[in-house]
Amino acid sequence: MEDKILKFVSVDDVPDGCRDLVDVFGMDVFIRLIEFCGGSSIYLPSKGSVFRNARNRVIRDEFDGGNFRELSGRFGISDMQIRNIVR
């Protein structure tokens, strides 16, 4: 029955506080999201923390044992931050 009703769901059926999600992701993704975790509170990490994890992984991969200054220049962080990341 849900499949038959699904084709009739519109943005007007979505609570006001969630319409931005439909605007950003589209109705199909919104429906998948509410099927997966509807009714629960979810935490989304900040963009900065996700990007920082990726940056640190790249730094560790490209560290050759002594290129602190090169990496600090490329990533715009201090030599000490590079040392902390690679240890």
C-alpha cells in the first residue's frame, strides 16, 4: 500500500521544518532518509571535521619522514600541527 501512496507524496505533505531537506536533496532522497531513520534524532558532523579527517589522512599518506615544511605550506597549517598529525 505504501508504494501506491508514495507516488502521491508532495512537498506540501512534508512538515515545514523538513522542507529544506527536500529542496536540497530531492523527494526521493528525503523518502529514503525517513524510511531509514524517520522519527529519530540524528547527528551530522560538521563539514570541517569531515574535511579535517580527509586532510589528515592525505598528510599521513604523503609524509616522507622529513617534509614537514612542504606539507605545512601546502595545507596552510604549522609544522607543529603536521608533526602532531603524523605521530
